[in-house]
Amino acid sequence: MNEQDLAVQQEYSLGNTNELKLSIQQIVPEDVALMEALLATFGEAFDEVETYGNPPSADYLRQLLDSDYFIAIAALKEGEVVGGLTAYELKKFEQERSEIYIYDLAVAAAHRRQGIATALIQKLPVCS
């Protein structure tokens, strides 16, 4: 992991001292397996395993993760993906600026109501 990767990874303690630490990290092109795990988490959370359970090729995911318009962020506990979000940066036409649009945001059922979705959203300004 290089310095840039470390800059986009953060750890959160979610209140209860018995809870495991949460790691929030942007998924980089070298982390195709992590992206595939996020897709599986989305499939379970949205009850759309057919849609998310057959991911695109590793090359496609690598190219998407390497693009300047796509953002994927994973929430991990003990190395397991427990949530995540995907977003797109859209360059605006009316002004020289961009906006980020969240496309998917999900947290596994067993990990909800712990502030994970909020932590994922708060990570967006760091990643963009």
C-alpha cells in the first residue's frame, strides 16, 4: 500500500468498546477482489444477488476503478466487507465544477444502525 492509499484509508471506532474497529477505504485498481466482495455485499443487501453476483471481468473492474469519474469505497471489519458505496463524479456544464452522485450505498443487515453509512458518505470528500 503506498502513501496515497494510506491517505484514503481511515479507521473508526463505533461507540461500543466491544465493537470491532471499522476500516473505510477507497477501492483502488489493484483491489479487484475487494470490489468483487463489495458487489456481493450489494447483492445481499439489495436482495439482488443475480444482478450483483455475476461481476464484470477483472480487467473491466480495474479500468473502472482507475477512471477519474468512478469512486468505490468499502467498509471493512476484520477484513470482511460489511458495507460500501459507489459514486460517479459528473462534470457540470453550467459551471466549471463537478458533483458527486451516489449510485449504490449499502450496509450488511447485521451491521446496520452503527454509523457505517454515515462514515462512508463522509469519506467521499477525501476521495474526490
